[in-house]
Amino acid sequence: MAAELDWSSLGFHFRPTNKIVVSYYKEGQWSAPVTTSDFTVALNCFANVFHYGSACFEGLKAFRGKDGKVRLFRPDENAKRLKSSAERLGIGAVPEQMFTQMCLTAVKENIDFLPPYGYNASMYIRPVIIGTTPGIGVSSSAEAMFIVMVAPVGTYSGKKSLTPLTATVARNYDRAAPNGTGRFKVAANYAISLFPYNMAHSQGYGELLFLDPATHTYIDEFGSSNFLAIQGNKYVTPLSDSILPSITNKSLQQVALDLGLTVEKRKIALEEVADFDEINACGTAVVITPIKSIDDKARLEDAAPVKTYNMPSGEEVGKTSKKIYDRIRGIQDGIEEDIHNWCVFLD
Ligand SMILES: *Cc1c(COP(=O)(O)O)cnc(C)c1O
């Protein structure tokens, strides 16, 4: 099956693979994980997830290095974040070690779907926890299911990586409440952001930028990726309680420090975009996506923006952003020294 795949044009899609890895939470215990080729989950239609949205997930990647070794990038960080998401939803939290082990098993069971080195492709790992207890009263799910699935992926857009995108601001839509679940990777955040996302896409924008939900003054993040800017020798990224703490952003900040940049984590007013040299969206799926322009609209539905910010980097990825990107991709591919011990190897 996998042999028929064209590694150079994978895009970012679901496709059937060999196995998924599953564990069940009941009476405070996770069952021993099992692998199965049956991707169909049978649930009672009263299951909590269908009614009250008890679902949280993760996204990480495995890479085939130039040295032939298989590396998972910082799974311990994803394990911690998933734990905090599950706790926020009041459903079973997966222990860190079990999380990493199940991710490793999922990669191993689907190893023929792991793209070879040299195609800028990888294996995307998608762990998800869902609340399965049947009920009708409003309560957290006592039982849960943890599933780890994988997909071989190339670039998110199917285009060459680092192709700059246009973005617009959503002033009249929020993806999270000020004291809500923005900093947790819960499925509900996506349910909420998809409507404005679809609107932005239908208007031809590649990305949608959300402002802080309390005042709509400061930059929060793009719908599924963090915001980072380069200004001279500075790496600038927003500080806010409603942003998802991106592991890519955290890693890029460390790489920026390693390369001699300074890192500023602070509130960033939208108007400051005019002062930045380079802007990117960042996340596991793409590492970075350069942003070439940002439209500011009073309402997303409006045809004309109030203002357009054009980035000086234009149709190119910014020079400093590219340097940071190359270092991180090099670590993932085993061609740059992993000085922070980020990678976990498949034996
Ligand atoms: C997952 C996610 C990100 C990116 O996080 P990474 O750990 O870098 O993949 C950013 N924003 C949102 C809303 C997300 O769900």
C-alpha cells in the first residue's frame, strides 16, 4: 500500500494506514494499549463527546533522518500538554510515559508509511482522548478512550514549503474566551473557529489572525498556529492567557536564543505589525508559514479592509526566519546537533 505513495506530493490528508493504538479509561485506570487495523469506533449515541464536546488532541511528528534513524520531536511536551487539556475537561489524563510509548508503537506499526529522508515529508501523529460515558445529564465523562493514529504528510498547503500566505484579522470573531479554553488543545476551540476560518478562506485569505478576546487590541494567534515576528535581532511573540502554548514556538524561541537573537514574549498591539521585518505562523504541521500581508477589517464580513499591512519580506520567507527554520528542520532530520535532547528515537 505505502509503496504506491508519491512521497513528494503527500499534502496533509487522511489516508488509510496499517494500525491505530487504543487504550480505554475505566474506574480510574487505563487499559493495556492494543493495536488494531479496525479504524471504526463504536460508541453509544449518548456518549459524552457527542453532546458536551469532551475531546482533546495532540499533533506531533516522526522523521526519518539522513542517518536512517527515526526521531519523534519532543513527545514529552505533547504528553504534558494533553494531560493539562484532559484535566481541564475533567476526563481521564494519559500518563506521560504511556503517551510516548503509544506514539512510538503507532509509528512502528505503520513504519512503511514513514516518508524517507529527502522529501520534506514526515509522519504526523494524532493522539486524541474522547469522553465515552453514555449520559444525558451535564457532567464530565467518567470513561474515555485514547487513540493514537498516524498519517504520512508533506506540506500543509500542498505547495512548496515556506510559501508566504495572506492573512486577515477577525475582530468580530473569537476562537476562545478571555478565561476560557484557548490555552488547552480541546476540540471545541476548533468547532468555534471553523466558521470564521471558512469565511476567510472563501475571501481568498490563507490565514486568519485572532486578537485578544477581552479587548481586541493585542494579537493572540492564528486559528491553528502561533504568531511570531522578527524585528532586527529580536524574536517577538505574544503573551496572552488565551493562546495555545505551541511546542514549535517554544522550540523556535530556544533556537533563536541559540543563534544569538533576543526573545520578547509580551503583549503585541496589532498596529505594531507595521514595525516588524518578518511575520510567521508556526506550528507542528508546517514549522513556519511566512505571512506576506495582514488585512485589518472591522468585521470579517466586510469586503474592504480598514488597513493593509504588507510585510517587507514579500513573496520570500524572511532571512532570519529561514535561518531558525533550517536549524530546527536540521535537528528533526538528524543533520544538526540536537543540543537540547529534543528527539526521542524509535529503537
Ligand atoms: C496545536 C496548535 C498550535 C501549534 O502548536 P504546536 O505544538 O506547535 O503544534 C497553535 N495554535 C493552536 C490553536 C493549536 O491548536
